[in-house]
Amino acid sequence: MSVNILSPSLEIDGFFTDKDKRYIEEAKKLGMHNFMLSFVEKESDITDLLNLDKDAKIIAKIESKKGLDFVDNVYSKYRGEVDLMAARGDLYTELDRPDEIIGACKKIIKADSNAIYASRMLESLSNLDEIPRCSELFDVYSGLLMGYKRFLLGDDVCSKKASTNAALNIFRELKEEYIRGK
């Protein structure tokens, strides 16, 4: 769960809790090495995991201004090893001005052409009686225009096969429209 503490004086000691470390060890025993790290903001967030699992495949969720600083100043060292995710929901709330979200998403895809565009994609489809909202269609299409090729649907959409299939069909149609428009 996300907690917004605005004071820059807050410093967290270490990225992983003891429970996180136990999960990582158990995952390694099972041959699982894929990790999605929330609120990546500094290099040690990545190196702490790599020290626990040298075979880790990391998706770094960028969700704050400090995360964008990580993209600007550190990420190039890990390009090809770590994928970025534009976690737009939290990132939107963490920025100083709402209009900064577009530039932030552009920055992330420019740094990592394999980045994931995420946060509540096509959420209206979680209620199968609804059609997707106009704003949601434009939202997905804007991700395509920025260069995103990977999108993350939310849990609510993926909780039902029918809503997942409806979302995938919309992605397919919008991608085809995007390709035709090029």
C-alpha cells in the first residue's frame, strides 16, 4: 500500500524487509527470478536485489520524482538488465503538477524502449456491462504513440476471462489502427 509522506527528510533504511528477503530466498529455491520492484528511486534498490539473487530479472516501477531521477542518472548502467515501468497512477499523484505525467512517461520510454505502460488500463472493462470509456481508448493509444509496446492491465480487468479478452481485443484493434496510421 502506498503512503504519501511529503517530507524529503524521510529516509528508509534498506529497501527490503526481512519478510521480503525470505520471499526472495524461497523464490530462488523454486527457480523463480522475476521481480517487480515498487518505488525504485536509487541504485541500491536494484543492487540490493541483485545481491540477494544474481539471476534476478527486474522490472523497476517508476512511481515518484526520485524514480525519475533514477531514470535520468542511474538507469543507463542497467539498460538491458532491468526493464522500466511507467506506473502512472502513483507517478501522477507524486508529481508537482498533473501535466508533468506526459513528460514523465515520455522520459521512461526514451530511457527504455522496452518499458511497460501501466496503471488501471481499460479499468471500465472490469464491469462487463460497460463499454470502454473514450478517455481509456485515448489513454492506450497515447501510450502507443509514445512508443510503448508493453502494457499492464489491472487486477480488476484480469479477474475475469471475459474482461481480459475484451481488453486484449481492444489492444489488438488500437495497435492495428496505430500501424495503419503510421
